[in-house]
Amino acid sequence: MLHNATELHHIADRLKHAGLLPTSQRVRIAAAIAALPQHFSAQELQQAVNWDSPEICRATIYNSLRLFVAHGLLQEVHVDPQRTLYDTNTEPHHHLFDPATGALHDLPLGAIELKDRTLIPGKIRPEDIAFIVRIRAS
């Protein structure tokens, strides 16, 4: 996963535009994310970042992921209580999740809707509605 200087400069600019200081570790992590599939785990990212030499520790990976989510560069998808995946598609959408394979697929926003919003209790309103549909091979 070698990146040329132009790609790394573009990645650093994107981090700056999102309000983040583009440290060398963040740029390296963001470059690894760009090379991963759309949905990935923190462990997959750590393997991609440290493929040639284990320099970036797990805490830095997790801290960077939290920052990238907070600044709108990634979306966190909690597929179950023990597993979080990260999504490079930050537009509102739903997901199909296959627990047997771990595969996560996008589902367009309009594919599912909450028709009866009166089911939402009290004087609250939803900030975001995102469904995860668990699927199983038949």
C-alpha cells in the first residue's frame, strides 16, 4: 500500500478541511482507510496500517477512528454489542448485515421507513434513523 506524495498531500488536505491536524500517523491511517473496502473493522485497519512494520499502536488506531467519526469522515455501524464496523459512506443509509459471514451491505435510505412516528415516545424526535437488517442465507 504505497502512496505517492500527491495522494498523501490530498489526504492531508482532506483531514485539514475536516478540522483535523494532519499528523503523519493520521495521514497514514487515512491512506490505509482509502485502500480498504467500504466497510471495515478496527482490526482490519490496524493490519492494513502496520502491514510493513507495526509502528502505530491500537490505541492510536481507535483514537483516530473516533476522531474521523466525530469529524464526519467515517460512520460507525454497531452491528452487534461486540462488533463495530466503520463505513466510508457518510451519507444517510441503512445496512444489511449477515452475522454468519460478517458481510455488511448498504441499503438505500428510502428502502425502509418508519411510517408511524407516533411510536416514538414522549416529546422527543429522532435525530437519525438508520436500520440494520440482519439477514441469513436460506
